[in-house]
Amino acid sequence: MDFRPCAKSLFLDVWVEHVIEEVSTEDREGNKGTIEGPYYVPGSPSLETPATLPMRADESGTPLLFPGQVRAVDGTPLAGAHVEIWHADDNGFYSQYAPGLPEWNLRGTVVADAQGNFALNTVQPAPYQIPADGACGKLIAAASWHAWRPAHLHLKVSAPGRQLLTAQLYFEGDQHLSDDIASAVKPELVLHPQARAGAAGNEVTYDFVLDAVRG
């Protein structure tokens, strides 16, 4: 079975989706988002904060603690907001799109507390190459592009009465931030990992500000 996204999906992700996203969200006052990408799967396990994403007992990669808060544009904390997250593993593979990975590996929906705070434990993902065969591969070769995407976390953040935010968060220092094949990196979406005090791995902090649903 071929677990990769089809050529059509990749084409929409890499060359079309980011343009549509920029136009449709340009008037938001809260956080800016970016493309969803082709690896989203709805229905990930619901996890109370502080949470640990489902992962293998021997999951490789640098441990990552990710706390933050979800709030409205006026600063009101959004109790019970959902922070849905998914990302590639340390080898650049996504569960349900690569053989041998548990169904919900590194996928989950974290429920924020009464103050809109959330915290999740995972591992830092790796950069990866999109499949460079078929129609996408021919276009990449003709344009003399590379096929790499920088390491990133995918998120969908939601709360009642608020516009859904779809985003990807990137990591400072990644060599492909400036030449992402999907052209999806924005400065405000770049994380700044710090070594965790008293524990292995890194920590990043990022807050989400959601716009109200338009009347």
C-alpha cells in the first residue's frame, strides 16, 4: 500500500493552499495561521492537560515540552479550548501515512484548563522531503528546487464562538526555514527552543489568540 499523499494533494499543499490561506485570514486580529498540509487525520485522542502525546515506548528524538495559553483577542482565557496537534517523528514520518507506526503516534487533542492553559509532552520532529516522483517531482526538477520542508508541528486550535486556527510552528535554526518548498513559514510562527531546566530535552512556549466567529 502507498501511504503517501497523492500527487494532487501535494500540489495543492505546496503551491496553492498557502495562497488561499493568506487571503482568507488576512483580516484576523489574533494569531496568523498557515497551511494544514496533507497529513491531517480527524478524531485524534482527547487528552487532558498536562498531556503526553501517544508515542512508542522507544520513541527516538529530543523530548519537547510545549506549554501555552489559548485566549480571545481581548485577553479572555478560553477555558476548555482544544489544541489538536500532529507531527512527523524523528525520521520524518507521519502515523497513518507510513507503515509500522501506531495509529495515533504523535497525534492528539489536548483540552486546555479553566484558564485556557495547556501543556503537552512530545518529541521534536525532523525535517523531511516531500515525495519527489510523479508530477510533483517533474515540476520540482524543472524548477531546480529542493523538496525539503523544515521541521514543524501542525496544530488546529478551537473554542466555541471562535474561528478555527490552523497553523504550523517551526524551530529556530532549521536550515530550511528560508527555503521551505511549501512557502509556509512566517516569522511569527517560529519557535525558540530552550534547554529544559532539570530535565532532558527542550521547551518551547507559544500562546494562541483566537478571533471571534464573524456574525
